[in-house]
Amino acid sequence: MTSQISLRRFLSHGLSSNLRTASSVAHGYHARRNASATAGTLTHKGPVTAKTTAKAAHVPGPSATRKGASSNTSRRKGTSPAMAAASSAAQTATTAQTEQNMAQEAVSSPTPGVAKKYADMTEEEKEREVQRLLTYSELMPTVDPFGQEIVDTLDVMIPYPTTWSPSKNNLHQMQSNTSNYFKNSAALSMLMSYDCIPGINLNAHKKSWTQNMIDSFKRFHVHSTQPDALIAPFRQIALEMYEELNRAVASRNERALRDLVTFTYQKQISELVKASLKNNPKGRLLWQLHRIIDPVQVVSIRTSQGYVGPTEPRFGNRLMIHALVKFDTEQSLEIYSARGQALHPPAPKDQPYAIADADKKLEKWRVPAERRRVTEYLVMEKKMWVQGPWSFREQMWPSSSEAAAVAPPAEVGVAAGAAS
């Protein structure tokens, strides 16, 4: 113990004193070397010029500050305790008055560094702000200065089955379903006009008149699950991102979650991840997708002019897309403690133990979890003027009329299991 303390004292105190000693020795060495060089230059028998003589013979004298300090040797006059107390009181009063004046100025006039809201700006300030955004968009073409946070989701909705009952609720539901059908067709028509349907390039090859007519009729089948539907490539993209989202939540990978969800949905996901870490900080979650019960289906889609810049965007177009996608799958969630103890209820013996999408059997240390049918409605967002993937915006829940066919919110998805 003594040797360790001595070593630390040497590193903290002895090393600094040694460095100071070495610095003073080096300073004396360089001073002697400069003096000898000066003397040698003055006694050199070679040609001597006025420039070299003045440069070599110049010896810097003491600085003005040091000279004044050395010459000023007068002592300060002593003050009485009463005078010192009076001076201290006057200084305190002056400081207090200065702070009070600064506080009043801060309250009466806004701080220049604080940005104003757009509604509180004058007309001249608004013009300067718009001009600043235009200049910024020219200097940084890959950044979207006009892209503000999307507060509200577009009017996507969950359609429900109806009957021939003449009840008021049934008629209202039929009206809502019909409105959603035509809005879906209008949104898909808008995507076709901009040729920005995900995964499809309508203008890549010349098509016959018959094929163009077939594509025109396909715009009325947004909810189709057929492999040749216009929305089929997007359904595959949505399924792959759905798997990535659940794996990221199970592994508590917040960096991957930031790439998969929007800012508004990120807060909710982060709270679930924090709750999972609080309940089981060093545990492990394993999520599996066993099978897809019903094909992934786009039940509602909307488009809007999201880019408000005065010029066309450098990439893509001005459209913003919100698509409500239905996922009906069978999945399981295994929860293990830090020591590898299974915290989830084991699966019944009649369920197979094979891992999804793999031929090998379950590892010996793993305990298979019970498979559950999970139905989720997730809103996906895409800003077509931004070079980036789709992202999940929010989750919607069916109303009580269809709640019997869908798992309750406390049991839907991997997020609920992670939080528990």
C-alpha cells in the first residue's frame, strides 16, 4: 500500500517538480548558448554588416510590466477596520443594484439568442426567415428545411365487415367503408401518376393498350393480396420491416429502432424498451415469427402534398404517404433472466420445437414459448422527397365491434411482452 501511494505522489507531485527543474536547466543552457553565439558573432573576423551586427548584438531587456513591478517598491497604506467595512458594504450594494438592473432588462426585452415563433414574427422577420430557408436549401440540397414534424396522421381507417341489417351503425359503417375504398383508389392513382409505387416502375417498359387498361383497373384494388397487385411489392417491404421492428424491440436496439420508426412513435417504443430494461436489465428476449396466418394487407392508404418548398425537390416528388397495414401472424416471445432461466410459460407439448425458417431443432438450453396469434394495424410513413426507407408512425387498434377477433392491446405484439 505504501509503495502505491508513493508512486501516485511521484506521478502527481514529483513529476511536475522534476519537469520544472528540467525546464529551468534547459532555459539556462539556452541562455548561455545564445550569449556565446552572440559573443562569437561579434568577434567573428568575416564581413560584418550593420544588419547582422544589430541582430546579433541585440539583447532583449526586461519587460515593461516586470520593470515597473521591480521599481514600485512602495508599500500600501494601511486602512482601519471601519473604512474596510464601509468599502465592502458599498461594493456589495453596487453589485446588487447591477444584478437587479440586468434582471429587469432581461424581463422587459427578449433575449436576442432566443428564436421567436413564426406566429410572433413581424412581416419583415417572416420574409427573412423564408429567405434563410431558401438559401439553406440551395446550400444543403440533401437536407429538407421545409420538412416539419407531421403532427397528425392522415385519415387512414380500419374497415370493418358489414351486414344487411338496416341499423344506423351498420349504415354508417357501410358509408365509411365506401369512402375509404374511393380514397384508397384516389391515393393509388396519385402514386401511379407520379410513378412512385414502391417496388414498381410503370414507365420502365412500353406496355400494350390492354396492359395499361389492366393497370388502370388495379388502382381500385388496394386491399388486394394477390401477387400481381400493384401494391404487392410494398406488402413485402412492410413484412420485412415488421420483422426488423420486432427483433429490434426484443434485442433493445435503440439505434435500429430510430431507423425504423418516426420521431413521434419513437417515444412510445423507447418507453417500452426502458420498461423492459427496468424489469429485466440483464435478461434476454428472443422473438420468432412462425407463420403468416393471413397475407399482409394494405387496408387504407392516403397521400398528401408534404413538401411545401417553392421549387421542386431535388429528389422524388412532393408526396407524403401514410399506409395502414394489417399484420396477422403467429409468433412467440421467449424471456430469459441473466442466468438463462426461462421466465415465460413453456409451449404445450403438441407444438413443434423447430425454429421458424430453419431446419435445425431448438437449442438445448432454450425453452420454447407458446405461439400466439397476433393481429396488428401499423401506420407506415414515407416522404417521397427524402432518400430513405419507410418508417412506422403509429399503431391503431380496432374498435369494440372487432375486438373479439383481435387480441387485446396488453397481449398484442412483442412490445407488450418486452414491457412485462
